[in-house]
Amino acid sequence: MNINDIARVAKAFGEEISGVKRRNTDINWYPYDSLSNIHSLQRLFGHDDIDLLPRAAASRVLDIGAADGDLAFLFERLGCTVDILDNAQTNYNDCAGIARMASALNSGVTLIQKDVDLEFLRLEQDYDLAIALGLLYHLRNPFAFLMGLALRCETMLLSTRIARTMGNFDLRELPVAYLLDTEEANRDPTNYWIFSEAGLLRVLKRAGWIVLCKTNMGCVDNSNPSAADRDERIFVYCRRVPNYQDLTVHHHF
């Protein structure tokens, strides 16, 4: 099943979950349209007919930092077995939206509540696909997170904010990251590391991931780590290295 097949299902499904949200006004729903990520993923894959879910009915999907779970419930509708990994303390509505949507849809999606920043990420299941969209810059320890995913997940869809400049410095060719001050970006204290593109690609490589395709969106000329009008996002699709089990054995990645 490629991204265009998924997009066709997402259109009707989006209307269904919007109806659930309109009928449940007591929930402080996540204010952004998570399913709009499907359009970004269509741009990521372009004309490449990549089979994102070779065996949808047998695929296990992990959606991390899922907001109200819109994407997770979409992948369940596609036939996948889906787990959500989220943390009530940092979720927009303490995961109440996930619980209400699951009930409304009679869903079998499992919610795993865990702070992935407290310790090295250890998952109990293997997954065909991990979804980590708009999450990485909210983590204190992104390297450990990415490595933990590689040990359990065969492929990954990831997006995060990146920066091309910092003050007078051009970061385009430098594999670096900028550590935001408290509430420096979007007045959100959960924002931490903003990578340069080269920095993100480097950390993915060293954490056991091979980038298969990528695309940039937003302010692609002179983005910086914190200004709202100079926000750039990168979307990547990755496959873990064949020798991923060696990630805990040696450091030659």
C-alpha cells in the first residue's frame, strides 16, 4: 500500500473523526490537523511508488507522540495493528482525546504511556513502521530515542524542525544542533534540540538508520532555530541498518 492509497482512505476517515470531535465538545482536542501530514508524506514520496505497508493486515505500527491519535486510528482503519506511545504529562489533553476517540471508533489501538526521555527507549514489541512526526525536537535525548527505535522498528517516518542559520552562522554543511532556551521557540518549554539538516542526517546514521528519501518544507532559504516566520521542517523515510542488533555491541555506525 503506497502513500496515495493511504491518502484516499484518509480523506473519508478525516471527516469521520472530525464528526467525533464536534460531538465531544468537553474534550480540549489537539488544535492542529494531524492528518494533514498525509499531504506532506505524499510530497516526501513524490512519484516513487514505495510500498509503505507491504502487508497492511499483518503490519504492526507504532505512533509516538500521537496528539489525539488521528494517524494511529487511520492506520488501524487500513488494517494494521497499532500501538500509541505517548506521555500524558506532555500530551495536549493528558491523552483524554486518544481515549475518547478510541471509544468512539470502537478501536483496538493500545496506548502505551511512557516518558521516552527518562531512560533509554526499550520497547516490548517489534514494529514494521514507526511514526515520529513533529516529535524529535521535544526530546531531551533524541540520539538514544532514535537508537531505541532502530532496535525494534524496521522502518520509520520522521519529521522535525531544522535550521539553516543561527545568528550570523551558516549551518547548512555543519552536523550540529542548537539547544533552545526555555520557551525560546513558540513559548514552549518542551522544545529542546534543533538540528541542522546535516546534523539530523548524521544522528540518524549513527543511531542505525538509512535515509531512503527526504523533503524540506517551510522556510527553506534562511530558517533558524526559533523564529516563527523562519520555521523549516524536514520529513524523512528511513530503514534501519541490516546489522541493527550490533548497535548495542559496537559504535561503528
